[in-house]
Amino acid sequence: EWDIVQNLIVWDSRMYELYGVTKQSDSRVVYDIWANGLHPDDRTYTETLLQQAVLGEAEYDTEFRVIHPDGSIHFIKAYGVVVRDAQGNPQSMIGVNFDISRRKQAELDRQQLIQELSAFKQALDQSAIVVITDPKGVITYTNDRFCVVSGYSRDQLIGQTHRIVKSGYHPPSFFQNLWRTIAMGEIWRGEICNQKKNGSLYWVASTIVPFLNSQGRPFQYLAIRFDITARKLAEATL
């Protein structure tokens, strides 16, 4: 509790633990401990919000970082309610603080992972044909490179199977083996001859990865392909 009139703060033992300091006998020191313990990047905003709450201009409901004496950074969630006298003058603030460091760190880790995955996807999209299908082979996602190589638009590909680019070059047993492999949850690798929308052929080195559910059954397939047409043409010429 913060006595606004006398600028005195009273903490319970848990609050001292949250801020990483030893319990003081003189409560008047606590405000300085609190303010000085705030992360430099959060101090101005947090103290401004506190003053706005006292003036009745805002609620005191915020998150900020504190730096413990050992240098570790902790995230705090704080709520405060201002108690006023009959004339509306602020008398005290009653507040609660929670250490949310684990949750915030998990959020930061998740954001970092999303950024890394986004960068990985961007790099992959620049070099490979990427397609996702459902268990029946119906295309649910394709990147721009598949559209460019095949000549079909995304709208023409989504909802179709890979029969749309089937060239007829491979015997039925080729695709039977492919489907048997991935349906068993195993990765399939090989080279496939496909046909573009304009009728010309192109070759891809393909890797198909099954995504498995908790029962070990594929619920979707991720296909990553690289255009190797130039290499295949060179081999045919030789």
C-alpha cells in the first residue's frame, strides 16, 4: 500500500522478493527502491502512469521490468486502485504485483521462433517449390514458385491434386510406391517429371514429408521440390 499523502509505501515480504531486495525497516525507503529498480526503458512510462492514476486520468494496470541487484531482469504485472477522501483527493493506492517472468519469457521465445520460422520460410520460398496437401493429396497451400514453374495460378492449384501437373511419364507403380511410403509416415525422395499448363515438361527433385497426428497417422504432407529441368536436359543431351 502506498500512502500518497505521506509518500510512504508498505510492502509485504513477497513484494521484497519480487523486487530482489532485503526487507527494510523504514518504509519510506521503499519508493526509492521501487523506482530505482525499474528497468531504465520502463521507468518514465511506469512513473507517468502512476501519477496519471493518482490524478484520476488513467487506471494503474501495467507491465514493466525490474532489475534485481544480481542483474537479472524480471517482468512484473501490476494493478493499483486509488483510495480518495470525500472531496475526491487521493489518499492512498492499494496495489498487487505479480511476477510474470516465465510467461513473458515464453512469449519472447515464441516470438523469436516465429521470426526464425518466417525467415526460414522466406529463404525456402526463394529457392524451392513448396506445397502442402491434405491426407488425400488435395493441395491446401502453395507458394508463388510453384505457380511460376507450373504456369497455374494459386486459385487454379488450391483444391486440386498433383494430377493437374501429371505428365504421364511415370508408370502407375511409381506413384503407388510414393503414396505407400508417405502413407506409412515415411519420407519419400525422388525425381518427378511434371507437365506445365502450356504442355511443356519440367523435372523436380522432390522430398515429401508426412506430418503425423498423435496416432502416428499423416494429417498432411509437405512437399519441397527443386526445379532440375536444366540438369535433366543436359543429361539427355549427353
